[in-house]
Amino acid sequence: MSNKKLHFGIIGAGRIGRVHAETLAFRLPESQIVTITDVNREAAQSLAAHCGIPKIAESSEEVIADPQVEAVLICSPTDTHTDLIVEAAKAGKHIFCEKPIAQSLAKIDAALAAVKAAGVQLQIGFNRRFDANFARVRKAVASGEIGAPTLMHIISRDPGPPPISYIKVSGGMFMDMTIHDFDMARFLIGDEVEEIYTTGGVMVDPEIGKAGDIDTALIVMRFRNGVIGTIDNCRKAVYGYDQRVEILGSKGKIETGNCYPNQAVVSGEKSVYQDLPLNFFMDRYTESFAAELKSFTHAVIENQLTPVTGIDGRIPVVMALAARKSYDEHRPVRLDEVNA
């Protein structure tokens, strides 16, 4: 790799914006943040001071127009993503955008068309692909180590639900939570899902149901290659962030469990136990967040295809729409029913 640095402008100084800014500032010498903006100016000022960012822009337009900015990091709310992708692409900037690109396929397609027309790089923030445990599962499948895969089970449960105000605008559990699992399903098996069946309900908080969403679901997926997969979701697991995968193959199986703050086990007269798993994604996926930005930076500098493309961002949205349609209509739904 060359000694060139990639100069970033960041849009959004919230929770995920802080994670990415800290990675760029303190862990990725190939990058340099030149400017940042947020509708909450105090948040932008605080993060700029923390990360040594020299300029606080008044708006996203100012970030995108800055001649020093080569790549734009979009960490703003979902409903801003497509407009910002289009604006950045037209300005000739490379783009890293958090998921989902949008809740509308038409908006996603418009954004991807702008990226293609401009010839810039785009990567979507599906960070779990870069987790060492899940990468090992993918390797076992891709190499044939466990033979031909037949069954896959993904467990993904949050320690607690987000605020109702977030649920009302997030697009629902399938779009804001399960979307990571949809991406993992494709990534781990290495094939596309053709049909989804969903059952679920409101078992955590009645207010979630009043907001038009559900908080617990089981999703069954049939892949084109015949593999059957399940996703087990819940908005609340009292013991912490539950992230597990198991894949059964013709020659064996591979599984990965939760991550813990330590490996200590306490053995007593009546029980054997250990501390609870890491409590949420900020702790569980720290290294994967860093790895995805490193991958994006190297791809841009070396003029290579990003590892999580715009199409990789579009397909999980199709899956989320199919999952909701299945839940609403109490039937299996083929992805081509919603992939328009």
C-alpha cells in the first residue's frame, strides 16, 4: 500500500459517528479527518476536540463541497442517506454510508445510479462481516471445511429495546435490527435467499405494538441452493447482547457464541457460572467497526472494489420488506414479489 492518506469528511457526530471518528483518528494512520458536521453543533464540536478534527462545517453541503475531502462518511439518520449519497457522488467523493441506504427501493436505486454514473466507490456499513468469529464461519463454508451447508441458525437479540421515538421512524425491527442478520445470512452461506416466512409478535413492550412494530420474530429463509436458514430475533434479552451462529454441513458443523469481558468461570457448591456477555454492539463489535473502515480506506486508495457494495446494501432491504410482508399476510413471500 502507498503512503497516501485518504481525507475524510464526516456527516453525523452521534453514537456511530463517534465510533467511526475515533477509528479514523486513533487507529487508522492511512486516514485523516478534515471536517465534520452535525445538526447538533455541540456534538460536532465535542467530537472534533476529542479527535483533533480541524474544521467544523455548518452543513453537509459544506462537507461535500470541501476540496480537501476525498471520502464522505455518512452517519446521519436513515432518511438523509440517499440524498447525501447522490450529492457526494455528483461531487466526485467516495462514500461510506451506514445501513440501511433507505427504506425505499426506488430511493436506493436512484442513489446507486448516481454512484455508478460518477464512478466513485461506495461501501455500506454492515460491520458484522468483519467480525473475526463470523469471518471464521464464512471461511469454513467457503472452503468446504464442513461440507455442503444444509441448515443455518442465527440468533440476534438485543439487551433492551430502543426508545419508542426511534421505533416510530426506524422502519421497524426488520429494517433497523434484522437487516444485519439478513446481510449475515447472505454473507455466511454465499448465496441468495429466494423465499422468507416470518412469524412474530409483541412480547417485550406493548408500546412497540402501538407504534406499528413487533419486538420478537422467527424468520425462516430458503436459499437458492436449498439451504434452510432461520433468524431468531428479540428486542430484549435480560442477560445481554446475544449474537450466535450455527451452520450444519454434510461433513460437520461450525458455531460461534457470545463474547465475554473475560473467560473466568466461578465454580461453587451449587452452581458454575461466568459473567454476562458484552452488553451491546458498541462493545461486541469494536474491532469489526475498525476493520470495515480500514477495508474501505484501502479499497479507495488502491482503486479496488469495496467489500460491501451498494447492491449488498440493497438486497437486505428487499429481504426486510419481504419479511414484513410475510408477517402481515401470514404466508411465505418470495423476494421477487417485492424486488421491484
